Amino acid sequence: MDFTNDINQAVKVMRRGGIIIYPTDTIWGIGCDARNSDAVKRVFEIKKRADSKALITLVGSEAALERTVENVPDVAWQLIEVADRPTTIVYDHGSSVAPELLADDGSIAVRMTREPFSAQLCEAMRGPIVSTSANVSGQPSPACFADIPQEILDQADYVCASRRDEAPQPNPSMIIKISDSGVFKILRS
């Protein structure tokens, strides 16, 4: 299947509330429409993850980030501009996403992806997409497509065909918390 058809099929599934397995700018992820509470709850069930542990959300553009976060501090824009690796930023307040994606304090973890497939997927979806590693919570994250457990693949409504044969990219994103006032703290380097 070609890149465009793969993206179109994944978007079609997510718009119906379905769950996908897809390549991101870090590792293979479980994804869904980040605005759909039922789909987000299903991701937690598939991962066997406590819903008190927030999930990361991917966006593909600055405009999408501004729709997903109430306030993007200037220091966050600067960090996004100079980051030389995938960087997830925890913002104080999420907006227009399923409440299950927000931490107890209302914060949300968002990464603006520059990787072509996941960025195009976000743009075609016209909204944020959940991005969590394609594994059961507590198990090792899959370094490549071949490492995704069959039980995870079996629970997805669509598994993307693109990038399946690529060499492992096992590095998760850096995570930084930036408050509305611009104060930041590195949570994972």
C-alpha cells in the first residue's frame, strides 16, 4: 500500500472511533483521535494502563498545537524551533481533547512531529492523535514493527503498512514540562 492510501485508511478508521498502530517520529505507537473519549479509553484498555497515567498527543503543525493547548509559552516555541530530536512538552492546560488525556492538574503532553508519515497523518486527521508505545504497559517498548506484541496488533482496527521494514529507532522523546509562566523542568532526557 502506498503512503497516501495508508494515511487515508488510518484517518478513516480513527474518524469512526477506531484504533490504529502507526509509525511515529520515535517508535511505533497506538493511536486514535485525541478528541474521542471512547477511543482514548480503549487505548488505555489495550495497553492495560491505569488511566491516571496520561498519554502523549501528537500534532503536525503549529496551528494544531495552538488548538490543542490553551497557552503555548514563548519558551516552548523556541524549544520546538531548536530541538534536534523529538521533544514532548507538557503544557499547563489542554484544549479540545478528550478529558482522559489530561493529567489530574489539567496538563497535557504534546509533541509536534516532523517525521513525514506521522505529521501527514495528523494533518489529514485535522486534529491531534494519541501517541503511546505499541506495547502493554510495563513491557519493553517496541524498537521496530517486528517487536510489537501480537496481542496489541490483534486489538487494533488498522495497522499501518508504511515503514514496517525500517531499522529500529528505539529512542523515546525527551519530555519537558513548561508552565504558562515559562518555567521549565526536564522530566525525561
